[in-house]
Amino acid sequence: MDGLSHIDEKGRARMVDISAKPDTERVALARGRVVMKPSTLRLIGEGGIPKGDVLSVAQIAGIMAAKNTPHLIPMCHPLLLTGISVDFSLDPEGGVIEITATVKTTGKTGVEMEALTAVTGSALTIYDMCKAVDRGMRIQDVRLVRKSGGKSGTIQLEDPS
């Protein structure tokens, strides 16, 4: 089981001991998208979804999801998050909501899982709030775009713009 940090010498799951690692500023940016009918996106923009203000609720859901990551992902360390932003970019003709989450901390381990969880929580909230009017929505392309901090420094997986 060489190379798997969450597996002990007997092959059992474990949480990695990070106590000897130095605190550094860490930032992760993740993205994902919800694809829907253009008419559904129009309804969101017009405030016509019966469950309420979709983007405001999805933004709060993403922030809450990031804060609750260690309760959802078993081997994630509880972290003091110093900043969380969840933003949306809309493509009305394509019926796409692009979700971008940025999560920051100063600590011993990174915040990639928190950023990915924020995107996913937002996407699931959009889906939940709109499923009554659009059963064909799809959550797609959830991915890490960039991370910085720690021993590995900055890892740029795609253009963040």
C-alpha cells in the first residue's frame, strides 16, 4: 500500500497525522456547472422558482458545505477556514450555471476538499430547488482548478479566469 497516506501498514484506513507540518496560507479554487434548460435559467433570473431565490440559497449552501466537509468526508481534518466565497457565472443561452468556490485557511493541510464540497453543495441545492420544473438538469465537471500553499506550492490545473 505504498504511497497511500490514508492507509496504515496493515491496510486499514487512518487519518494522516499532520501535527509536524508547518502552518502556511492555503487556498483552493474549484469549479463545477449545472446544465439546465435555458427556460429554467430564465425562471431563476426572474425569481420564478417556487422554492425561492435559487442563487442566494445555493451560495449559502456552498459556504455551509465547505464548513461541514470533515463531517461528510471521513478522512478530512477539521480546519479553521478563514475565507469562503461561492460565485456564479450564468450562460442564459446555454442554460449553464458555472459555480466557482474559493476557500482559504492558514494551517497544516490544504482546503481542496472544502472547495470541491462547496461547489457540489451549491450544485445540489440548485438541482433540488429547480427539479420540479426541469428533471433533465445535470451536474457536471466538478474539479479542482488551483491550489496553493504547503510543501507542494502552487498547482495550477487550468486557467482560473
